[in-house]
Amino acid sequence: MELNGRDPTFSPWKRRRSESKGSHIITRHSFSEEFDRDIYANMDLDINTKRAAQKVSASLVSLVSRTGVQGVGHFSWALALLLSQRKLMIDVYLSDGKSSEGQVLAYDFHYNIATIKIKTELALPSAALRFLDDSISVDPSAILESSQLRPRSDLFKLCPGDMVVAVGRHFDRPYELMAAPGKFSLDVFKFDCKELFRATCQITKCGIGGPLINLYGEVIGVNFYDRKCTPFLPINIAAKCLELFKKYGRFCRPWLGMEMTNLYAENLGILEKIIQKFPNISKGVLVEEVIEGSPAESGGICSGDVIVQCGGKDVRSFLEFYGMIMEKTWESLELVVLRETSGQRLQTTVKASETSRDKFYRWPLPEECVVHVDRVRW
């Protein structure tokens, strides 16, 4: 059997279904698709997925704009749809099916997020947020790290292969809870936003803006949509954006002009050379590309450099470094980098500029299409 172009794999949680369909046509990449009923991989959920989804369900809402554009989510959805009117009003449907009026308070086209005020006298439950710790040691003597809460820390350790769940609430009656399990992955995708992480969850467009949660039911990211995976903005960045907006009345978008990733993601051969020349370094941020004419290039940063300090503080991971610079627009950053090609530990100064509108990230969506399915059996 094949559904939505994907061959099903055996699941011990699969239940027998008597339904069957002959040759028929389905619509893909539409906002009306539900990712629990229309995606085969999500039809038979394991108990851990169900438990995690239920923990966040009371604070999960669906959003419907008065212009007829739908979305579901925790507090945001595709901003390409937001400003079709200057005063966009939103219907917010709660877990019990009751509706309230929502109002857009703030939005950021660069990160594709918004904050919505729900007009209600009811005390609405809040979801638990858990910031991510994406640092992994490359020290060969280190014990294999797994996804867990770090001792005496509020951070959630996230490693490639860890289970995550994308959740949402459908915008039409009976406003059902939807869930799509998957794994955190290092694989890349063709989005401008390099701050996005990747999960293998399979959702639909109506899941844009919904939360990505861990198996404790804590929100760790905000979902976007791609054909084969779920890109998500780590909650660290989304929450920091809203914090700075409240503080300054605007969104802060520093621009250094370089693409980065965690040191542990580097090719094994190059990683070996770095460790041989700098045996005391086990974590850091790898510079993958430096844009010509950028602040990073002016500061002497080169592709292949490893950033290990910023402002006198150790840099252990990509998210930690990004958190350090988000409030530093038009400020000078004192960086320490390791250069494997020369074996040097260098100090340099990079002055962060601000992301101009022409450098805002683009958020393309697959076009809606009709797909012919020969036969479906459950």
C-alpha cells in the first residue's frame, strides 16, 4: 500500500483497519490537509507520542484569520499570510472548541514569527517552554551523550536521533489534536534561515507555527513546513526575539555575514586535524561560509575557523553563540577563533551590523497540487 507517495513501514502500534479505497485523487500541500489523517506515518501513534501531545494539548490553539487563511499553532504561523490587511483579526479556537478573538501584537518577517493576544476573561493554561542545549563534546574520551535534562540546568540536551513530536490543532470542527513523531536530524534543507533546525516529522501546511515538543511535552521549537521534513526555529531564538521586542519595541536582527554550525557536525577527517592541533578544545562553532563584504570578512574570519570565545565567554554551541549576539546590533564583538590550517588561536573584532530588508529570509511554500493514488488499503 502506498499513500501520499510514501511506503509504510511496519509498526507494532498499527491497528487493523477494514477501510479501503480504490483509485482516487487527493490534494497535497493544502492548508486543509490534516497531518494525523492524511499522512500515513502518523496514523498509528506510539504511547510516548500520545502522552507528550496530551501534556501540551490544553495550551494548543488553532488560528483562523478573518480573511479565510488558516493556521494552527502555539503563538505563530506563516507571516507571508499575516499582513493582507492592516488590522488583521483572528479567531482563536481552544482545546474545548470555544473561540475567542485574537489580535496580532508583533510580527517579524525575518524569522516568520508573530505574537497573538487572545481576548478572553478566562485563565488560559500556558505551555512549558524548554530552551535547547545543542552542545556535544567531540572529545574522544567523552561518554556518549543522550537527550536529557542537564544536572542543575533548565536546558534540554538535544542530540541527532532524539525523538521529538510536532503537534497542532486542526482549524475546523471538531478542532482535533494532531501529532507527528520524528527525530532531530542534522540533514540540511534549502531555506535561507540557517538558524532553523530539522526534524523528520511529517506534517502538513496547517501545522505551520505549531510547537515542536520533546517527550516531556515541553515546547522546544516552532514548526515550519517542507515537503519531506519539519524545519523548526529553536524556542531559544523565538523567545529571545519576543523578549527583545518587549525590551526595545522592535526586533533585533544582527548580521555577521557567515554561516555556522556546531563543531561536532564537521567532517571526521577535518575534526581529527582540529583536535590534533587543539587537543583541549571539545566544543565550539564552526564557520562554514563567510560572505564577501560582510562584517565577518572585515574582521578576518575565514571559512573553517572555529569560534570558541565571544566577549570573554566560552562558546560551546551554535545556539549559545547566537544568544550572545542577538542583542549586539551595531556593537563590536571580541571573538577568539581557532584556525586549523595554521594551528593558530586568533583574537579578532567583528562589528555586527543589522539585517536589512533585502537580506530578510524567504519562506517559500510548496504549491498546492493534485495527486492520483491508485489504491489504498489499511
